[in-house]
Amino acid sequence: MFDTPVVVVDAAVMDRNIQRAQTVATAAGVRLRPHVKTHKSSLLAQKQLEAGATGLTCATLSEAVGLSEAGVGGDLFVAVPFYPSPSKLARIDLLLEAGSDLSLAVDNLSVAGLLAIRYPGGGPRLIVEVDSGSHRTGVDPVEALPVAAACGDLFGGVFTHGGHGYPPGMAAAAGADEVRVLAETKNRIEAAGGRVAVISAGSTPTAAHCVGDPVNEVRPGTYIFGDWQQVGNGAMALDDVAVSVMATVISAPAADRFVLDCGAKILSKDQPAWVEGYGHLPQMPGAVIERLYDNHAVVSTHGDRPPMVGDQLRVIPNHVCPVINLVDQFLLTTGDVVPVDLRGHLT
Amino acid sequence: MFDTPVVVVDAAVMDRNIQRAQTVATAAGVRLRPHVKTHKSSLLAQKQLEAGATGLTCATLSEAVGLSEAGVGGDLFVAVPFYPSPSKLARIDLLLEAGSDLSLAVDNLSVAGLLAIRYPGGGPRLIVEVDSGSHRTGVDPVEALPVAAACGDLFGGVFTHGGHGYPPGMAAAAGADEVRVLAETKNRIEAAGGRVAVISAGSTPTAAHCVGDPVNEVRPGTYIFGDWQQVGNGAMALDDVAVSVMATVISAPAADRFVLDCGAKILSKDQPAWVEGYGHLPQMPGAVIERLYDNHAVVSTHGDRPPMVGDQLRVIPNHVCPVINLVDQFLLTTGDVVPVDLRGHLT
């Protein structure tokens, strides 16, 4: 028996998820560039590349450096805009010197201009982020042309993140938004004489809905493990969820309540509006993790018979990305240990 | 300039917080046993001991082992109940062999009995957790006596956590609940012939309200750094908050919205009901971090002039404990780096 709390990943389900996403992308004629922020593991990044992924997506330059140092930094896209401070520029230079084919997100005229000046003979490829409806980062589509122009010779394409496709029933419309906004932007830039090589979209919920023309790359991340919010929004089946947090009942102080040792320091407090509680207990599907403290998960039984102190229960986390980022390693059902070698890597 | 996002702690404010809590405890005649789950740092644990703390509180046995390995494991209390699996027992034995004066939380008859059988000649001191109103772990006060009896010779005292004292206006009443429940429990156990050496209570909001008789030990954690929820509930002044997450504006795509690079992977998604948003921006007190993604904090300006891309802003996190647990180290304003050597340590 392993000690709890611990993250366990079903290796067979994970491998099936990797293969299936690759098969769908290949059949649709788009490149698959998995987002490593979900697994934070160069080992699993390598697996995704071996299955046919053409490159990797990162959230930070330090994730990119970690991948490069682990030998999987051949083709990297850092898909979050950044400000080119000296330390960020030093990392970019490091990646270029290491031979990475490096793409970077920009959504700002000044940043695009600064990078164009910094790399006059070429360097990183700049991919302009366009807002397709999530209203997070990304320029309004009508403002993409000047940002693309400011990139100069570094301009490489456009991308979007249809984050508004996460709630139940929204994925198809958000995927269509991604395609429409990228097509409009591409046409506008091409009409001005630009060449738009990369046209990138797609998250785990929206990827299946945006693999049409002109999108030529998708960037899902969560699909490798799944989580409870992806079951709740219909993007993944419960049988395709590879990740569990195994927890032990440490207290059962009342007939309708018990406490697990998987607190917010392993489950995180992510709680999308369409799921109840802080994770799902497949062995007690009616029970709800009502309250989450750093090291306690307080569960209401809602009429189920409470487990005994010492019982181990499986919890499917609401959102897998922050969970993996809280552990230094996780277990596969094969018995192997996967180091989360990109854990942290915030900058 | 440092790279962002990064956790920065004002060393002078932190030192003042350490001293003040010690002074208050000493003046009240109670022992201060700071909770290390806030800072996860053996270096700061050492500072707290040097200031007069009589021992340390941990949330997990692996935190206790980490403290012991760092040379500050002399007097440790693991204040979360656990199930004595072989791996937990191995850690207990390790700590005892290393010479720790070790106290462990129990709130269950079977666990107390198992430990009493496992350590017939003495070993860890067992401290029975009593529920004073937070309804998390802890036995109902009327059930404390049989659990204390099951501890046999290992029984060392009682403790409670008045977690219901966190919301604004609740600290005094919750502190009084802690005192009342512990006094009742102590009297009941003593009437049955038991000796109750340790009577432990008190969190950052309630510690000042429970230092009266019979409480002889308090266990606050957050007081060392402070955070926005402790300002919001009145437990700490804004000037006593030592912790900041320094972040950079990475996108300003609309007049009323900008995006910082401090996402949930550094701020965490903790959001108590009495604070708005996912952290406080002292330089823009009207602005609200409305949405938090893994690597993006989306801020509404609420009429303030938005900052420029590249600007650095200070964010006071809602809850400091999960923030520190997300980084491998943090900066002091002295320029020193503090390793978070107990980061993770979940089991």
C-alpha cells in the first residue's frame, strides 16, 4: 500500500488518451501540440511526441527551459503573453542557443515591437493571440493586424484559446468562435500582404470543434489525464479519466460527515460552477466534499453509509492541472513513478 | 529586478510579527507552538524557536520528519488526526528514534487504541482533538473521555481548532468556544482520574481570545506573514502583512481589464466569502482580480486607470499557506532567499 494522499494515474487510460487525441488530430489533418502545463513532466511530453505530436505548448519560459534541458525542447510554443524583461530575454536566448524552434505569444503592440528590434536577424517566431470570446488575454480580432505588423519578420501566425467553451453545452459554439475569429484574422493579415503560417486553437473541450479549415494546430492539455470538470462538461467520459487522488479517511466524527487527508494542498480549490464540491468520489457518488482546508477534506455523506477511519477512497479532482503542480512526483498503475520535473517553473 | 511571478516577504514585518506573537503568549503565560504549515521552512521554524516558541506544530508526519532532519525536531505536535498505516508508523518510529518529543492528534477510539497497543512502553504523546464548533475533525466534547481512556499511558492532553472564528466578527466567540469546550473536557477527564497536561487552542484570529485558563498552549500559523483574509476579518492590520506576490502586467487588452502573470499556480484559488476577488492590489485598491486561471490573473480596473504592460504590481494573497506551498523558495526584502524545504510533504 502507498502512503496517502497521493496522485495515481492509470497508465493504460493515459496511453489511450494520448493515442486517441493524436488519431483525431492526424485524421483531421492538424498538428497536435499538447500543453505540458497539465502534466509538467518531460517524460510524458516525450511520450506525446513519440505518439506523433509535432511540438509542445508551455505556459511559461521556465517550463520551456525545463523541457529543453530534458531533451524535448525541439519545437516549443509558449502560449501565454509575457513582458520581455531582461530575465525573460535571457531565457529566450538560452532556448535559441539550445536549438529550440521557439514560438512565443504576443498580444501587445509594444511587446511585439520590442521583440522585433531585439531579434533583427530572426529569432523566436511570434504568434499573435486573438480573443475569440474568453476575454482573458488576446487582442480584439480587428486589432490583430497592427500587432502582427509590429512583429516584422518574426511574425509566424495567430492563435486563440476558446476558454468560454468550458461550461457544459458551450464547447461547439466556442470552437466555432475560434475558427471564425482565426479565419477573419488570417484573411485580414493576408489581405495586407502577410503570411500566416500557424493557425492554432483548441482546448480539451473545444479541440474536436475547431479542427476545420483554416486551423492547422490544436493545443489541448487536460485530455491526457481528464478530470471531473471535463466529465461534467461532457468533454470526456468518466472511463477516460486517468487521474485519482488516493486519500485515507482520518476522522469520522458524525454519522453524516467524514474527513479525508486530501486537502487543498493536493486537490486545490478549483471548483467550476458546474460541479458540486471539491472533487468526485466514485465509490460514494452521492457524497460531496463540502469544505476543503489545507490538509482536510470534509465530506457530507448525503445519506450514504460513512466509511471507516482508515478506509482509502479514490477522489477524482475537479481540475487536474493544479493538482499535478502540487506534487513532486506521481504514481502510475504500472508501479512506475513519474517525476513532475517542471513543477513550479512559474516564471 | 527579480523575475515574476515571485513571492516576496518583508523581513522586518515578519520579524515583528514573530516577536509580537511571542510577547503576547509569554505575557499571558501560555506556550506558543507556531504552525509550520504556513511557512514550510525549517529556517523560519528555527527563528520562531529562537524567539521563544516552545515547540512546533505540523500538519503531517512528513513535515515533522523534515523538521527533524533540519535539526528543529525537538518538540513537535502533528495536529491533524491520521490513520496509523505501516508507513505512518514508520515515520513515527523514525521521529522517536531521532529524539523528538512527539505529540500526535487523535479523535478516534480505534486509532487511539491501536497506538496504545503499538507503544506499550510509551512513545508518542496523544492529544485528543475536541470539536469546539468548526465541525471538521475532533470528537464531540462528551465523547472525549473514552478516546482519552483508549490512549492509556500515551494520553497527554486535549486540543481544538476554532476554525469557525475565521469570518469577520466571529473570533471572540470562537475563542470563547475553544476555552469552554477544553475546560469542560479537561474537567470531565480529571473527574475520571486522568491528568490533562496539554490544553491547546488558538489560530491566528482566535489566539488572542483563548489565552485564558485553562488553555496553556496556542498554535497560530498565518500570523508570521499575514494575508488578505486576516486583514478582512480584522485579525491583522494591513501594515502587518509581510507577504506579497510580485506580478507583471502581461496584457492590457481592454480599457477596463488587464492581466497579471500571477495565476492560480501561485495565488491559489482560496477565496473566503468575506473578500472580493483572488487577492488585493494595494497600488490599485479598487481593482478586483475577477478570474484566476493557472497562469493568468484577470483584473477589472473598476474605473481606475489601467497599468501598462510591463508594470509590476504587488498582490496580497487571500490565503498565504497555499501560496508558500506552491513555490520552492521565496525572497526576503533583505535579499536573502528562504528555501521552502517542507513544500509538498503531504503524507
